Amino acid sequence: MALEVLSRRCVIMRLADFSYDKYQKALRQSAGAVVIILPKNMSAVPQDIVQQFMELEPEMLATETIVPVYFAMEDDELMSIYTQTLTSSSSQGSLSAAEVLLHTATANGFQMVTSGAQSKAINDWAITSLEGRLAGVGGEDLPTIVVVAHYDSFGVAPWLSYGADSNGSGVSMLLELARLFSKLYTYKRTHAAYNLLFFVSGGGKFNYQGTKRWLEDNLDHTDSSLLQDNVAFVLCLDTLGNGDSLHLHVSKPPKEGTPQYALLKELEMVVMSQYPEVKFSMVHKKINLADDMLAWEHERFGIRRLPAFTLSHLPSHRLAQRSSIMDVRPHVDVKKLGRNTKVVAEALARVIYNLTEKGAPGDLQIFTEQMQVQEEHLSAVVDWLTAQPRAAQLVDKDSSVVSTLEYHLGRYLKDVKRHYVKADKRDPEFVFYDQLKQTMNAYRVKPAIFDLLLAVCIAAYLGMMYLAIQNFGVLYGVVRRITQPKAKSH
């Protein structure tokens, strides 16, 4: 809108025209509301606009505002309102004062109304996590490898947060790894002397609350847990559906001779010998306990002194696509996700079966033919995960997301269990609110000045009629003289 005074006005802007300056200007001038229109086909939006918006999302989330901000998907009716509003606003700049007054009086306007109640905090909301396992063979005190991925998404608008790459790709990879290793653990010849524990965590975008509670339950409140015994390492999967690089994020570089060092070397070997187009590196970042939010999920395990790392195609935890409504299905390249899954599967298998020490060449491939990574499985899981928003405040314990994940884990793993975490009532670490989705109605209205102008016109008409009736004789004489034909002279 071109109007400088925005009080009681709803500012509508399309994503293509969105900028942080315009957004801040609307807030400073106390607009009644701001509506940001998002295109139906996000993949058609130019990449620079997408990148700009993703970088602004954290700013928008961090800014406390009294002005309600709405996000709406583009449709014909909404675009019609936007076009008419834009035409009305832009035409006024080139008109004279009288024309502006007439235009203001006669133009159509829209009254935007939402009927939602005030948002309230939701009490007793349960974040659900899931675990399942494959038991190793050959003794009691076997080492355990833990594979972790969080399933929830995050963005400035919860109902539009689909989290395709972060972390639909990680969950998809975890399920495929569970499928592949469940096959290997079915046969005596390939049943390894490692326990495999798979954990799909909830509340990942809220400082990994599901993982935190799971660790507390397993390390503090139980006598029998695979996490209390011999943990070889914890591998967290996060944002692996694109790019030609893989980064192993660590809090402490692994020491030579440890299982975690073996995984690092096996990843390097598989990438170098089988996928030379991929750039692999280790990124070392110490845990900063002074920060409110942890950088990666492996830091939750690192705090409890468990050897852990996160694998991602992102070189830094600060990159915007990890928490954006722009992270949609086209952001996942299934071929690259399949390749990355193969890299992880081969490296894990080389560690579990100790293949390097046995002299196996780096280009030896275990997952081939009947055992190969199924891209269609990966694609189907990502399609399903991105078919609904998965913000933590939308996924309750009865959600189809949780029950479907539980079903898939149950197909491949044993002892599949749910774990719940609720916010502490006295000192909550997270608070969720309702009213995240509202219906906005647009009513076509005339401006208030139109009523005034109409009243003036009616009053003038009635006044003229009154005068005409009061002076009917005079009016009749005038009309008669005008209409009476002139007499002919002889």
C-alpha cells in the first residue's frame, strides 16, 4: 500500500515484493495486520528471493510485535483482492486532489476480519519420540551403535512448516538404514556383534527436548538400558537430501583406535573410492553451554559424555534452511539422498563387520542387487512427511505422523517403544499455543466518506423537491411560458 498512515489498515504483500524494510515499516506505522501471500508453487520462486526470506525468518520470529502477522497461500480470490488493492493504491499518486477525493469516495475497499479467539497456552502437550532396536549376536556386553533423526519441522508459520530436507531427509534415511540392517540381521552369516538402536526424536527444533528426556530416562531412571552399557557412537542424521558435500559435525575430534574414529575413516574411504564427486570433511565445534539453543542434536549426547556426531550436507548449524517454511519437497533431491544413504550404510557396515582390518578394499560394495538402497522408498517417505506440516505443536501423540512412523519402525525393528516429554509446570522449557490457524474473511465495502457523500446527495435531492413543491405556482408559470407556443401576428 502506498498510504503512509497505516493505522487500521491491513497491509498485503506478496513474497516476491517482500522485504524486511517494508515489513518493519508496516509494524512501525501500527498497521492493523500484515498478510504475506506465499505462492502455491514454491519451487517456481527465484532462488535469491527464497534465500532472502529464509534469512529474514529468524529476525521475524525474534521480533515481538503487537501487530498480527498472517501467512496465506495464493489463490484466485486472494490475488483478486491484492490486485484491486494495488490498483487502488497506485492510481492515487497521479491524481489531483479533487480526483483523489472522488476516487476515495467511490472506490471499493475490503474489510478483513478474523474470528479466532485469543491464543492460549496448551497445557500437558506431549512430544512423542520413538525407539526400536536390532539385537547383536555373540554375548551380553555388546557395543551399541545409535542412529538418531528428529522428525519435526519449524518455520515462521507452523501450519506451513513442511521440513523436507530438515529433517524429512534424515528420517527417510534412518528408516532405510533400519530396513537394510534388519535384512542383514535376519541371517546368521551376517548377524553382527553390535546392537543397533534407532531413535526418531520429537521436539528437535525445540532444543532437542525429546532426546533430552530420552537420555534422562535411559541414563538416570533405569537399570537396564543399551545406552548405559557400551555405546560405540551415536550418529545423528540431519539435512541430507541435497548437495555434493557431507560434513561430520563433532564436539570433540575422535581419538585413533576408537569406534567413532573408525566411522570417520570409513566414511572418508567410501566417499573417496566410490563417490569421488562428494566432498567429505569433519567440522569441529565445541559445545557452548552458554547458548540457549544447542547447535546440533549430537550435542545432547555429548553433554552426557556419549561419543556422538551429526552428519549433514550443511557446513554450519546457522544456515537458514534448517528452520524455514521455504524448506519444501523440491529441496530434496532423491538421487542425492539415495547416494548419501548408500555412503552411510556402507560406512556403518564396514565398522560393524570390521572390513578394513580384514583387508576388504575401499570399493567393496555390500548393499547391491537385492540389498541395494531403494530410492523409491526414500522418495515415498519424503513425499508422505511433506504432505502435512510437522511443527512440534501440531504433532500430538495421536497424530498420524507418530502412528505411521511407529508402524514403519515396527516392520523392521524389535521392541519399538514410545517416549513422551511434557513441559515442566513450574519451569517450562517450552510453551505451545493454540489458534495457529485462522480463517480470514474479506468483505467488499465502501469507505465511510461514501456514506457521507451519499447522505449529502440525498439531502440535496430532498431539498430541491421541497423547494419545488413550495414554489409550485412560480415553477408552473415558468414551465408554461417556456413550453407555450408564441401567438402569430396578422
